[in-house]
Amino acid sequence: TGDVLWSCTTCRACENICPVNIEQLDFIFEARKYQVLMEANFPPEVQETFTNLENQSNPWGFAADRRADWAEGMDVPLMTDRPEPDLLWFVGCAGAFDDRGKKISQAMARVLQRAEVNFAILGPEEACNGDMARRAGNEYLAQMLMQQNAEVLNQYRPKKILTGCAHCFNVLKNEYAQFDASFEILSHAEY
């Protein structure tokens, strides 16, 4: 039912406990894609998120050119200023715009600076990783965001990419290869 289709959080817990190993999530993703792309039938709350992702490359609709504002006064370099760092930090939407996420980004920047890591961020060149759109069934929007980021990443060809977001980590590591953007991806916790 529609209620089941849209209440799924895509955590895969149902698959992990299924005694006959049924992979329900693949079916749910395909059903969502059909509902979004063919029927334009999805919860009204999702429309605002899709619009914000399409217009500002983040789910909240904050101005895309403000993506590096969290780092103001911290001397965090942009890739445009330091195009060949040892580490590209893909900050993500939450790390750039969410108040709690910004505090984590600021703390991580201080750690990287204190450790004298040669790093840079994309800032306004970074877009949402596309995971949210893909999981919500808007494959067209997801691919648009992923392609946009893949082009930027392939322009710089970073040695390693650091993420502070589990969604960024997963999608960059496991799904960007389909856009010819394969890089070594590290979680900030691992790094």
C-alpha cells in the first residue's frame, strides 16, 4: 500500500531479519520510482524537498552559494584556491547547513588544521550527494545531482575524499562509480 511504501525508512532491518532472505528494499525503491516518475504520486511533504534539491542543491532550500558559510573565519581552503590537496573534504548538506552539523564541521576543520592535513572543501561547487532523491524515488533528480558532483570531482581528481555524513560516504563509495567517479572514500570517524 502507499502507506507502507512511503513509511519505509530504507534501513534494511526487514531484510536482515527475513528468514528466507527476501530483498524487499529493491522492490520498494522500484515502486517509489514508478510512483514519483510515472504517476507523480508521492507525499506532499516530499515535493518541497525535491524542489529545494533541484533549485538549491540541498534539501532545506538554503542558498547554494552559502554552502561554505559554516567555515567563515576559519581559513578553510576551497578547492578553487587549493586544487591539489591531499584530502578533499565532502562536507555534505547537514555539515554545511544544519546547526548541529555545522558544529561538527567546525570541530573537524579544527582537527584537520591542528593535524596539519593538507585539505580543501568544494564549498559552493558541492551539491547534495543525491542519496535523498534516489531513496525517495526521484531517480531523475538523483542522477542530475550525482552527475553534477561527479563532473566537479573528476575535474579535480582528488587523491582521497573525506566525508562526515554516512549518506555521503555510502553514495560516493558505492554509487558514484556509475558516473565514472571512483575515488578512495573515507569516513571522518575512520580517518
